[in-house]
Amino acid sequence: MASLVPAGDGMVVELGPGGGAVTAALLSHGVHARDLVLVERSAALSAHLAKRFPGVRLIQGDAMHLSRFDALQRQPVRAIVSSLPLRSLPRAVVRQILEQVALVSGPGTVFIQFSYALRGSGQGMAPGFERDQAHLVWRNLPPARIEAFRFRAGSMQ
């Protein structure tokens, strides 16, 4: 997932960082701590992440409200990395999360979604995004799928 984050300026937002495995990979892959924003709903996981990654901005909140967070309005978002279980959440919740992803994105923003479903369904596609690439990760147990979508200027419906 970290290798799909484009280099350059702008924030990288991680949705559902959990224990921080992807966060560590993002930092190791060259994302600066000052550019990384973690959005975690769980208070316990947020406390763990704050201790493990003291230089990273952390928002204890819900991805259904991304556009309300001041930290995401300060500079452009270059990538959103999601480990949220979108296929197992209620459709209305998924729709709201994806609408929020679109609201904080700009031209060129990449949305990267992790899933254990080996077939793509378009469910992880936020409004204004087009599928860019997909990868199967056979070394993961169980195997996983990583899909990347790119925000296109003028493609919001």
C-alpha cells in the first residue's frame, strides 16, 4: 500500500490505522511524519498510536466526517490509504465515507483501499475517482487485494 502513495507535496491520510502496521510502512517508505494524518475511531487504538508515532498527527474520529476535520483543510491531500472494512460495513456508511473521501480530495489524489476480497467490485470507488490499478498480494495470509483510484478533475457527478 505504501508503495502506491505518490511522492510530492500534500498530506497522506490513513483511515483505520489500527495498530499501526501500515503507518510504519508509510513512514519507512518516505512519507514524512509531518505529512501523515491518522484517522482512528477507537479511543484505545488512538492512545496506542499516539505513543507509537509521536510525530504524526492523529484525529480520533470517524471517517464518515472527514471534511469536518480542520487538519484536513490546511493543505492538499495527495493520498488516502484505507484499511477500513468497506465490504462488511452497511452500504449507507460506506457511501458516506466515500463521499467524504471525495470531499477532501483534489485533482490527482490517490485513494488506496485494502481488502481481503480477491475480486474488485467498484465498492471502494469514491465519487470522482477512477480505478487506476489493482494488485493481489499472495504473500499476505489470507491473500489480499489492494486497489488504487485516482481523483479526476471535473469527474464528480
